[in-house]
Amino acid sequence: EGNDKTNVTVTSGELIVEYTNTQAINVTGIAPNCTLLNISHPMSSRKSELEIKLMADAIIKACELGASILSCSWGFDKSECINDALLNAIEYGRNGLGTVVVFSAGNSNQNYIEEFKTMHKDFLIVGASNSNAERAIWTTKDGKIGGSCYGNALDVLAPGMYVPTTDSANVYSYATGTSMACPHGSGVAALGLS
């Protein structure tokens, strides 16, 4: 899914962006009147103890700053520190009403959702769909088959193939994966709360 700057730009662009690009194609995000609080972390696959602590601190900081929704299109190995921060958000965020936590299902094309994403019944798990409203399956740049994870823990499918959005080059582009579906789920949650 690229580096953290690229992933944040692409997923947040889909969520709230409202602009006209140089090709005169209008793009309006799912919840354009909502405020985006951009807190990110490095997207390395193996996280050091410091990176894990920074991720947990980012979750806590977002809640302290009043985040209503955490849009999480990332994964990690099981971590008590992050688990505690997420469970705290669910219970105490939004001044005791609970922060909505939305996770992407993952792109490994398996009947499996990572355990940490299913540890709380109130987490919203979003898989990717194609233009026919079917589970998305794609071919990666290196020729491998990728696809949205699926299974009993999955709550909803949302558009996740060739989704129009912004990118880090400040232009209109398309992206694929459950990182593109997750902001749709977050946007719908934002509309529901607003």
C-alpha cells in the first residue's frame, strides 16, 4: 500500500476531498463537510517496540483531540499496547460515547480477518468490492493474485477497485485495495454521526 504519506493522502482524499482537477473531473468525498484529523504512522510490516508505542500514542492522541472515527487501513502483529488503546477508544472516546473504529479487512485474499481486528464486537470491518458489488480480487503489479479478505468477522463490503481519489503528487488518481474500502465505511459512519 505504499509509504505512510501516500496511503494517508489516498485514503483521506477519498473520504473528504472536494475539488475539480485539471481534467475538469469533479470529485466529492463521502463526507466532505467533516473535519479530517491526520495522524499517521510508518507502514513497515515489522514494527519495533517504539513504532508500536507510537501507533498506540497516535490512537490515544486522536481520541484526546476529539476524533469520532478512527479509519484504520493497516495491520500489525498482536500488541497489548495497541489493543488497550483501541479498546480505550471504543469505550471512552467521544466523551464517553465511544469512538467508532473502522478497519480494512486486509488484502491477502483469504477467508481470515486478523485476530486483533476482531477483538471487539463494535469494530467495523470493511472489505473491498468491485464494480459488480462482489468481493474484489485483483492482480498485483508483480503478477500475484490479491483480494479482499473475507469471513464471518467481515461487516460490510465497500468500493475498493479503481477508486478515484487524490494522491501524494497532488493529482487525481485511482487506487485499489481494502485501504480504499475502509474510508467508505468511515465516511458512512461520519455521515451517521453528523
